[in-house]
Amino acid sequence: MMELEHFVKSFILLFAILDSVGNVPVFHAFLESAPVEKRRKIIWESVVAATCVLIFFALLGSAMFSFLGIRLSDFYIASGIVLVAISLKYIIVGEEAEVRDEKFEEISVFPLATPLLAGPGSISTVIIISNPPYNVFTCIIVIILNAILAYLILLNGDRIMNSIGRTPSKLIAKIFNLIIVAFGIVMIRNGLEVFLDIR
């Protein structure tokens, strides 16, 4: 039962931070003029690239931190600050207008795969959920399942935009970002508890 609880929590956290639904308007803005086959290819490449980045950090992130002398509590605090800052930027300023006007020769890896999908928040999350009370196996399964879900959501981005409209999709994005802000605060609190040895 505890393993199932950890799996569900980690799945929901990564789903919220990947923010596939919230990224639909951004992907739509980049790809609306692209042919259907090209659009599918770019979405596939971006999801695969993001998945590889996240699995890499799930497997080696903790070892890299150990080598660099970074404690998990340090990363909790730093990641929480980053999550809160990025999410507040999305909520208050909005990111769509910022990325829409930029020109990229190849957009599947940057900015679609990273930082939109595999950004600081999702990288931080997979490193954390690859450690106790979670584990690496659960983390990788969660990454793959979220990648599949993200691909399906983004692939149907046009239908989503047409069915719910641009304003409701932006509202959903704001809600997910509020969840991420709350999670960032939890990460800061957990890191401080470990750092101050008050747990």
C-alpha cells in the first residue's frame, strides 16, 4: 500500500511539473503552421529527448551530487526556490508571449524538450523521487508513463485548443503552476528540516 501511495504521489508530482496540458498553447504556437507529419515528428522528438534527459538525471543525478559534495537537503532548498520562482513567473508574467516570438532552427530539443518539458523543475523532481522514500525503478516507470501521457496530450493539442479554447487552457496552466509553487514550498521546508536536523 505504501509503495502504491509513493507511486501515485510521484506520478502526480511529475505530471504537474511537466505541465503537458499547460504547454499545449506553447507547442501550438510553435507548430500551428507546420505540416501535420512534421508536427508529429517534432512532438515525438521533443518528448523522447525530454525522457532521456530525465532518465539520465534519475540514474546519475544523485551520484553527480555526491561527487560535487551537494547534499540532498541543499538540492531540496535550491530546487524549491527555483520551482517557486519559475512558477510565479508563469503565473504573474506568463511565458507564452516570451517564447512565441523567438526563432529557432531546430525547436524539438530546445526549447520544447528542454526547458519546457525537462526543465529545472522536472529534473529536480526526478532526482528527488529516485531517492527514499521513493526509488529509481519507480521513478523511471513514472517518467515513461508521464512521457507517454505528455505525447498523447501534445499530439492532440489542436483538438484540445479547439475544444476548450485558449482561455480555459491558460487557466489550467495557472492551476498547475499554483500546485508547483506549493510543492516548491514543501521542498524548501523539507530541505530546511533536514538541514536543521529537526525532523
